[in-house]
Amino acid sequence: MSKPKPKAESKSGDLEGPEGGWGWVLVAALFVSTSLVFGLMRCMGIFFVEFVQYFEESAQAISWISSTGVAAQQFFSPLGAALCNAYDTRVVVMTGGCLAGLGLILASQATSLVHLYLTMGLISGLGWGLVFTPMVATVMAHFTRRRTLALGLAFSSIGLSSFAFNPLLQLLVETFAWRGALLIIGGLSLNIVPCGALIRPQPRSKAPAKVDSESGSSCASLLQRLSSHLELSLLWERPYITYTLALSLLNMGYFVPYFHLVAHSRGAGFTEYQAAFVMSAAGAADILGRVLSGWFAYLGHFRLIHLLSLWTLLAGVFIMLLPVSSLSGSYAALVCISLLYGFCSGALTSLVFAAVPMMVGVGRVMGALGLLQLIESGAGLLGTPLSGLLKDLTGNYIASFMVAGSFLVLGTLTMATLPHFFSLTDPPPPQKSSPEHKDKALHSECEEMNSLPSSDTNHRPVEMS
């Protein structure tokens, strides 16, 4: 390590983080940035109805706008992780904030759906990808015992912003039309830039630099750096792949209510503000779910993976129950189920990322989060358009929500196949030599071709200090 720090070994075998200090400032920065990423992403259902009416396109075609944004955020997360491992996290996050705001500002001038795909989808999605993973990984590096609590507090902003932004965006759309509303939230998204400026530069590992100077631009050196920054060795580890598959199934259905619940509510006969309030109610419950879930996980009475499986299963069940309002016409029933879904969806997101360091170790968490979101980006891309297609075929959203909920249930069953899932205690943490061994195996061919004399430590992934 380039900078010695007094760290105590925790009971789980992880290195004890500072557990406070500047880490709490970064929690506040993550609080704001996630509200301007996923909080706004969840409120795009307000624009869904406006886009259908303005462009006179099908629900499936409009769904690709939001789906492209979600998929781009996840697809470009490995790029954000690799850039942070290679360069300065602060600069990467600030650049992502600029792109997120720029995409929404350009979207306000859209004249076709393709324009919206490129701006709201690709440009803003790229910006979100450069912001979210580096911010989460930076916060997790500053906490060990309070990691789930810190993430729960930071992620509660998503529910808070969902509660506040839905009626606000409805008001902005009615006052300034959808173009003016997009222009305003584009400017609001630029507040991610000062959040990124709060990240302190970290000392860089010297090992990759040595490889660069000795090997120049050789194929082996390039592949070693790429694998080191992206943590490609994780693709050979069964627990990580199983967990990624489970989250990909979850991702297929998780965002469907946030993009289609407003349209479903209006189709069931409720007013625009009643439909917007349904999402606000879910957002309020989401806040409570994130904080309580993080606090309960911090108590340590149950394993994180068990709690995550429980909340995922319940969220899937409540998604399938959401269309009950169209059958009974009861607004109270819709609000009640939305509250339950919001609580469970918030509770599970506090644990999704907190479980990653337990599987791969803190030193590889940046690359692990990036790869995780890259793999699940395909599911995020297909989930919402599939829901829109089912609505076009059936004429309502009943089948859409039933299928979306079933994906979360399947994700829960997939998590049950993880090694040691039914054990009451967590398995031993990954050994420090494990990523080194995997990385060495991955690049043995290139090493033999170039006969590199350097030791195994030159191929060790960059660790966060």
C-alpha cells in the first residue's frame, strides 16, 4: 500500500475502515447524487404519457427511452470503474455529472424518438454510469461495520426524491410543457458535479506503472492493465456469477412499476395527480425501507443474503398485486400495495451493493460493481420494453406487472443456489491471494509470450486504500 494507515482487523476478516470522518461527507454526496440519478430515473413515468401523446407512438417504442437510459447507466459502469482505477475518481464523477445534465438539456429540444434515445438514453446514461458506481465504491471503502447503514442512509434519497419529484415534475410539465420540464431537471442534474468534487484524491498503486514502463505498449501489458482495472478474474468465480445472474433477473422487473405505474393508474380512471401521488407514496415508503433495512442489517441478527432474498421475494409478490386496482377500481388498494412495494424495493437496494464486498473483498469492489452492472444492463434494457409490448398486446398492464414480479421471484430462487446460502453464518471472506491467483491464470498465456520477469505482485488488481 502506498500510504500506511492504522487499520484493525475485523471479525469477518475485512480490513476495518475509518468508520466516520470524511466518509460521512461522502455519504451526503452520495445522498444527493443518487437522488439526481435514480430519483429522476424513477420519475420518467411522468414524461411517458406526454411522449405517447406528442410523438403518437406505441407504449413499447416510448419504453425504449427509459430502458436505454437504465441500460446505458449499467453498461458504462465498468468504464467508470476502470477510469477510476486508472485515473482520478473525482474527475470521473464530475465528468459524469456534466454528461447527465447535458443529455437531459439536449433532450428538451428533441424532435423525434431517436433524438430522445441518444440524449436521455445514451448521453445521460453514460453520465449516470460514470457517477453511480464510483460514488458507491468510494463510500464503501470508508466503512466496514457500518457499511449497510451508510448505504441505507445514502440510498434513502432515492425514495425521498421519488416522493418529491413526481408531483414537482407533474407541475413543471403542466406549467412549462415537457420540454421546459426536461430543461429544468437537466440543470438540476448538474449539481452532481460539486458532489464529485468532495471526493478526495487517493494515492495510486505503483505496480501498474512499473508494468507500463517495462513493457511499453505490448499486448500483454495492455491486457494486464485492462484486466486489472475491470477485475475480469471475477468472471471465473461461481458465487459472483450466480449473484450477478440473480440481480439480472431482479433488474428485468424492478424498474417496470416506476415507468408504467403512472400510466396504469391513469388508465384505471384516476386523475393525473392521483397517479403521481401513487409514485410519491411508493417513494415515501422506499425511504423508510432503505433506512430500516440498513439499520437492521447493521445489527447483524441475520445474514445479508437472507435479508436480501426476503425483500426481493416480497417486492416481486407486491408487483404482481399492483394491477388489483384495475380490477376493483379501488384507489385505496392501489396506494396500499404501492406502499408495500415501495418499502420492499427500498429495503432490498440497501443490501444489493453491501453484499458485494463480502463475496469479492473490499480491494476489488470497484471493478466488481462495474462488471455487475454491465452484465445486468441487458436485463435492464429489455425489461421495460417487454412490459410495454405486453401492454400493447393485451390492452392493459396486468400481464406486464405479473411478468415483472415473476422475474424478481426467479431472482430470489437463483440466490438460493449460492454456496453456503442455507448456512446461518457467512462463509470465510475471500483470501487476498485469490484475485492474484485468478489474474495470474487469466494472463498466463501473455506472460509466456512476452517472458515478463516481473513477480506476481505486478499483476495484483489496484486496491483502494
